[in-house]
Amino acid sequence: MTANDFWAEGEPVFDKAAPDGPVETRWERRKFSAKLVNPANRRKLTVIVVGTGLAGGSAAATLAEAGYRVKSYCYQDSPRRAHSIAAQGGINAAKNYRNDGDSVYRLFYDTVKGGDFRARESNVYRLAQVSVNIIDQCVAQGVPFAREYGGLLDNRSFGGTQVSRTFYARGQTGQQLLLGAYQALERQIGLGNVEMNARHEMLELIIVDGKARGIVVRDMVTGEITTEFADAVVLASGGYGNVFFLSTNAKGCNVTASWRAHRKGALFANPCYTQIHPTCIPESGSHQSKLTLMSESLRNDGRVWVPKKAADCPKPAGSIAEEDRDYYLERIYPSFGNLVPRDIASRAAKNVCDEGRGVGPGGLGVYLDFADAIKRLGRKAVEAKYGNLFEMYERITGEDPYETPMRIYPAVHYTMGGLWVDYDLQSTVPGLFVVGEANFSDHGANRLGASALMQGLADGYFVLPNTISNYLAAGPFKKVTESDEAVVEARKQVEDRIEKFLSIDGDRTVDSFHRELGQIMWEYCGMERTEEGLTKAIGLIRALKEEFWTRVKVPGKGEELNQNLEKAGRVADFIELGELMCIDALHRRESCGGHFRAESQTPDGEALRHDDQFSYAAAWEYFGADGKPVLHKEDLNFEYVHPSTRSYK
């Protein structure tokens, strides 16, 4: 088979909701042109929200505050345990509190450039505009952002920028922001405006008359299958980084909600755009089931280096003289130094390790050294900024980062791809809206640090509540009942799938399949990709899929707490997604952001885009378990930030 035999090409896809005219006024004009729902009618409308992280929690709380009836679902035992709680470093906003030249336009520019010119200008500008409102909202909620001595909110820098625009709460910003959204959500639960359903997993999307009208869920404690109905469905179920098995994501993070929607007609855009975070604790052995992030904020004061000579790598870091150290990011990228974007920092770390200059077990690590910062600022100042991160590192590795440099290595962290949405955040299935990391809309081929929290809260607090009304204004829609043909069919699909898992009775565990899939993905669709490797990966994944459906062992019953059954459904979806990711990476014969094709690089090893061929979002249509995915292209037009060679030197 040739590379082109793996997919078919369909008609282009267009964002019909996007306004034209000056980019500065597009969002205000869209809000004004969107249809409204009067307060009395909102009480007649129901919205389902799947996920309770920053995007889902803030969306559910805001929609309920506006008067809609909301049903919220999460698989965790509490909404506040959504994975957003693990975010560490901070949240971006164009406040310009440091008076260092920041602005809405600069945040817009940095984000488009940081995404390697593979994001929509309209969406990114709106994100930059809304960012300033997020901070005010969160401060009003009581989020304890770090403050300077005089009481003003403090800022620090993140990769890909030359200004300080990141607001933070030590190394636990995600936790504090999520607690703010959680409090707003709990208030609405207490008022009876939100029906909260924890420990429930969405297993299917219900489409009636071409519209998203509900979901099929499984009670993870009792195993009971139920169908839930609404006038619109919002997916806020996060990213799919766990397709790699080892990632910084919580073990429960999965793609099932998005993938079920994809199988029902929602296009999946740019699945190959995955972010490899440069500052993670290196893998310690084959027994490991997840990896741990060390916040990008550490690169504000930590310096990244490796020995100049491979012979010095086994030596203790403290015994290597200053002149024998290679501060390679500062050397290669003097303008940005240690704060280059994540994709660039990750590839640079891989390169020095490939040269044989990596440190630690297996030579898969580089040093992140705080000796200069401690000398310049004092230990107490460093503790105030990063104390909990240093403590976490010491607990995991047994090494004191105040005394010896941290060892870090890149790991899968975030996914820029996701379900395709228009400017209103509506997917190609009418009535299905997608927010936060679950959609593809704002980051292009590479997300800048501290922008995930910004997008999640922008979508949930400010964007979705203003755009979903345009759809709901036509409601309430025809009542859906349990006996409707589409509902019966969706429920049967879930029950048959569960029965299939339980009846195979094979000889391999679900985790063994997941680990093998992750090894294939990391080897052939990780930091560096080639046509030969991706073609091989597709064959390996297809063989793994066939073996999974004949050899997987799922003990227990469906009518009980059964974590093996939960994992089986998630891994089955990951296997299908993994194949699509490799096909997407194979079709995109260029390097851009987190997608690096070895065949497409500059003489000095940087990513080489081909704007004449690939300046589009690739939105894939599902065409059956054994059919070819169909590619629909959405052309990207740049009126303000014109594509150029992305340089941080």
C-alpha cells in the first residue's frame, strides 16, 4: 500500500459561524448577532455537560446561573477531581501589569506563531480578548493568585513569549482555579439548577433527527445503563494523551466521549498534533504506569544543561566544571533561552540525548539546575515560588533539587487536536458543542505554556454561554423518549459492546494491550515521525486491534463496579484513535509545531512547514471500523499574522 491508500478525500469543511471584518470586533459582533433566549424560556431548556474540569465546570455553572437546566456528568467521585486540578504553572492573560509591552494583540500574535501558523486567527484573537476577563472573574471568586509585596497580582514568564503575562498560585494554579469553578458549580447544585451525576461515564451519543439530544451513561458503581436527554449536549471531556499509555495525564483520562461522538458523525480535527512537554520526571522503568510533570514555570529560574562531553555524563552533576557544561537552549536560542516553546525545547532535549550526552538511567535525561537562582535570589525566595514542586520531585526521585539539579525529559502532556468545532464551538453534529481540550480550535500545532487553563475557562465562562443560545433559541425541541428508535439503538450498542468485552474471555489483560499500543505510538508517532515508521505503526495497530478483540480478558460482570470493563472500553477507543493519529501524521508531509516529520526539516534541524500544501485543518470523518477515514480540509487564512519561518533564536 502507498501512503495515500490509507484515507479518502472528501469535500472541504467551512466555519460558517465565523464573522468577517476587523478581527478586533468579530467577537462583539458575533455576540450581538447571535439569537437570544429570554429568561423565562431558559427554564424550559436542558443542557447536558460531560466533564467537570475547568471548561465543563465553568460551563455548567454559568449556564445554570443564566437559567438553563443543567445535567452534569463526570467519572470521578467528585467534580473537583477532574484532571484540571493537576495543572501547575499558571494561566495567561493580556493584562500588561508588568508594563513590559504586552497587549491583547501580542498574546494573539504569540499564540498564532507558537502554534506554528496552524490555528484560526478569529478564534485565537477572541481567546486573547477574553483572557483579561478570566482573571477578574477568578479574583472575584477568591482564587489566591500570587501577589507582590505591595498586594498587586504577580506575573511570571512561560515559553514562547518575551513578556510576563502568566498569573499563578505557586505550583498549583489548576487546583485553585478548579476550586473556584467547583464552588460556582456547587452553588448551582445547591440551588437545584444543576443535577450532578458523579461516577457516571458517557458511552454513547444519542442523535435524534440529526441533532444531539442526549447520551447513554453507565453508573460506574452499580453498572446500570441509563439514557439521558437534553436539548443540547456539551462535551468537556479533555484530551487523549493517554493513547501513549505513559503521559502526564491522570490514568482515568480517556477519549471515549469524544470518540463516541466521532463515530456518530462529529469530525475529528488534527489528531496528530500532540504536545510533548520538555520538563517531566524521566521514566524510571518498565513497571511505570504514568509520568509526572514538572511545571514549565521552573524554566523561569532553572537552567537546562548537559555535559559537553559524553564521557562526563556518568559523573555527579556537581563535579562537572562550569566550562564543561552545555547550556544548549541558551546557546542555540539566545533570544528566548530556556523559555523557548515546548515543542522546540523537547526536540532539543531529544537531540542532545541522541548524541549520547543525556544523563541518568539510560541516558534519557537533561539537567534543570537552580544553583544560579538560589545564589541570586536566596533559597527562601525559590521556596516561595516553587516549594511544592521541589517537594514533589524529591518525594518521587529521592533527590533534593536544592542541592543537586533536577533530571527532566520530555513526555506526552497535551493534545491540540480534538473534535472539529466552528466559531460557536459547535461540532458538525448540530446541538453538540465541544469546549476546552476536547476541541481543536485555538492552539494550532503547538500550545504555548499556561494557555490550556486560559482556553478552558474562556470557553466555559465566556464563549459557550454566549454562542449556545443561538442554537437553543429554536428550542425546546421535540420531546425524546426511551422508546424512540434512535434511543433504543444507542442503548443497544452500549449493551452489546459491554457483552462483547465480557464474553471474549481471552488471555491478555487490558493494560497489556494499552502498554503495547503506547509503545507503538511513542516509537513511531512521538517526537519524530517518518513515512516508513508511520506506515509500519498503522499495520501494527491494526494487528493489535484484531488481537484485542479475540484475546482480551475482562473478568467480572457488567452490573457491578468493574474497572477492567471501564478500561477495556477506553483502550478499544484508543486503538482506533491511534490508527487515525498515524494516518493524520502520515498525510501531513510537513513539520509544524508538535508534529515533526524527519523528512521535512531545515539544514539546522528545525521544523520545516509547507504552507503551500498544508495550511489547513485536517478534519476526519469516521467511515466504519474497517473503512477509510475521509479527510475534509478547512483552509486557514491569515490576514494579520502572516506565516513566516518560526524562529526563537
